[in-house]
Amino acid sequence: MKKALIWLKKLFKKDIMLSVSILAALISLFITPPSKELLHDINWRTLATLFMLLSVLEGFKSENIFEPILKRAGKLSSLKWLTVFLVFGVFFTSMFVTNDVSLIIFVPLTIILFRNARQEKFILPVLTFENIAAIRGSLLTPFGSPQNLFLYAKSGISTPDFLLMMCPLWIFSAGLLLVFIFVLYGKGKNHRCASRESGVLITSSHANDAKAAYYTDVTDYAHSKTHRLRKIMYQVLFLLVVASIVTRTPYYPEVLAIVFVTLLIGDRKILIKTDYVLLLTFLCFFTFSSSICRHPAISGFLQRAVAGHEYIWSILLSQIISNVPASIVLYPFSTNLRALLYGLDSAGLCSIIGSLASVINLRLYIREYPGKGFAFIKTFTWISLAFFAAVVLPQLWLIKITL
């Protein structure tokens, strides 16, 4: 019992968002006593879909499915074009594998490459660019981020309409990222790598790190039949999950069963590695949102305050509880989906807590550079706020002209 309490204490200390979500859920249950209606209000479909995505994408990492892309990065010698490759690698992959997973894939590689190139002074701005790329690249697709997945499922908007709504932001962000990268290296300057270890993308200090091992040269295991079959299995499962999201099939419980049984038989260790903390966080905020929606006084206030002001509410609330839970809390009181999406998909540019993906990026950096978290936050804040300043008004203009 004592060991369990110690473990829980460490978990809550490590995952502050989980602690906040559990506290919010418990408080809300005192406001509105639990009932059968509460269980009905919880969006079980979103939770099931998120579980499938998280599990399958964990398999993508485990089976090195992105290895060909990562190995190509090691062949670039110009820092400017290496940065373009890495940043837009995050930008495009985040559309399909979610923003947090794309950062988990590319951030360790970025640190290793710039460290080996003896250009560590560029690591912090490049990681910030990657963070922005993850936030802005993922906004295009319904499954690029958890908040997009939730709002897409709840709103009933068609896939073409969703893509059309988000496309202007996506295109403008891509162009703006290029401008930021070119400004970083300066016009006419040709920063090159001082040295590079041929064929190996990790240093000896990372040899025992399971995540860093992801970037080593192809091993005998990579050629094994089991590895090839698992790669095929995960790609097929990913297509199945995406198809279930886009088509909004009513048979999602059957899809869930297929994914679970396939993983149980084909690679059960992935079921242990799945991010259940994120799932529990979602469940708690669903409980919180459902409870306050059923309280007449609170729901009445939020309905009057949020409706018509979704853009500013989503940005500000995300700075307190992050954009994923903010989407769950605000959606029931929102009347403008575009404004809500634009705000939530921009909130992560204002502060670290604005997006869970940013928190993950910070953790990855601190693991390599302990005690330098403040330096990361400082660089992240001024670059990211500059990007936010460039997009906030054009987005507001788009919202106004589409009313």
C-alpha cells in the first residue's frame, strides 16, 4: 500500500495535468452529484479512438517505421537545410501521427545531429521551430491533435469542410516557418556542420537509451520476418483507425475490438506502453465538463460568456488548463466551431502550458540538458510569441469574414 502511494505521488508530481484533471473531476462531482446521465455524457467514442491512435502510433515508434526519413536527415551538411528538413518533417508528420508523437520522433534526433555538428547554440531555436511546426502542422487534419479529434467527432463537420476551414492557417504557417528559419541563419551565411559521424545518428552516451536506439543503423532485427510483419500490421491498423475517424462509422466498438485483439496477439507489449495517463486525463475532463454542463447556474454563465467569444476564451483558458481540456470544457457552450478551433490550435504558441505537445518537448530537452529548463522556456516564449503575433489577427479576420 505504501509503495502504491509513493508511486501515485511520483505520477501526480510528474504529470501535473493529470493531477489538475482529477482534482477538477472530483470538485465537479460535488457540484453536480454523479448519475447515469453523467456516464452517458462522457464521449466514449473519442476515448476509444484516442486509445487506438496512441497504441498504433506507439507501434510506429517501436518498429522504426520512420527510420528512412530520419536516416536521410543525417546526410544533410548545411544547417539551414537540415533545419528545414527537420522542422517540416515535424510539420508534415504531425498531420497524421499527432503533434506530440512527431516531436517524440524528431526532437531527440535534432539534439543528436546538432550536438554532433558542434552547433548546439542553434538547438533551442530549432526545437522551438519544431514545436511551432507540430502545433501548426497538426491543425490541418481531424486526427492531427486530440482537440481536433474531439471537436471533429462532436461537431459532425465533414472532412472536406474541416480541411477547407483549416487550410489557410496551415499554408500561412508553413510560409511563416520558412521565414523564421531563414532569419535565424541570416541572409548569405552558410552554416555547415563541423563534423559528422558517418552512418550513425547517435553518440556513445546514448547507446543504452532505448529511445535513442531508435536512430541507430539498421540492425539484424530490422531484417527479421517478425519486424516486417509488425510494420505491415501497424500500417494496416493505422489506415483502419483513420478510416473509422473519417467515415464516422457507427461500428467503432468493432474497430476497437479488432485493434485490441490484433495488438494482443501480434505485439502485446505495446498495450503496456500506451499513454494511459493521457486517456485518464481526458476521462477526468469529460467528467468535469459533463458535470458543469448539468449545473444550471454555471452552464448559464458559460453559455452567455463563451458564445460569440470562443476565440479569446479558447486561447486564455488554454493557458490555465492546456488546449485539450479547454476544448472539452468550452465546446458545449460554443456556437462558432471555426473560432474555437482557431483559438485552440493557436493557444500553444503563447506559453508552454498552452499545449501538451509543448510540455513533452520541454521534457525531452531537459532529459538531455538537466537544469536548463528556464533557458528552453525563455527561447520558446519569445520566438513562439512572435509567431503568435503574426497569426492572431489574420485568424481573427478569417473568423469575422466567415460569420
